[in-house]
Amino acid sequence: MRKNFLANIFGGQVAPQIARQNAIRSELYQTRKVIEDGLSKPLASTGTPISELNGMARTLAMKANVGGGSVASGGGGVRACDELLDRYSQLVGMAKENDWQNKLNSGRR
């Protein structure tokens, strides 16, 4: 019994799970940082302060900033923001699923 437990920790299932969890959390942190950096930019690509924009213009300017700037200025624009937000939500789901699997597996030991 003890031998199987140690084999699972050092050469079996636990090491890949920990590596996967670390990779997910690292990418989640990096993605969140990109989003926060984009949202902290005070200007739209036109040079207009975001605080002076209203409604959809403000939303799209903020999304373009998160996406690396407008397409016209060489960034990824709103589309890149949407892809980034999609990836972020996938990573959150993967992290939650991984946590759930770890809790389930820890009950089996």
C-alpha cells in the first residue's frame, strides 16, 4: 500500500497533475496581467481620454486597449480582446476543474 502511494506521488499521477496545475495558473496570471494592463491605459487609440468617452465608444476603446491597441495602430483590436477574454474564461474553468479533480483524488488516498 505505501509503495503504491509513493509511486503515485513521485512517478505516477501526482507529478503531471501538479505540472498541469502550475501551467494553468501561470497562464491565468499572465492573461490577467495583460487584461489589467490594457484596462489601465488612460487613452483610446485616437488620443481621446477614455474618461471622456461614453457608451459603446468607451467600451470598444477599452476592449481595443486590452487587445493591444486598435488594428489601425498595429494592435489586435477588439477581436484580440475577445479572444483573450475567451482564453481567460477557459483557464478559470480549467483551474476550477483541476482543483476539483485534486480534491477528488485526495479522498482516494
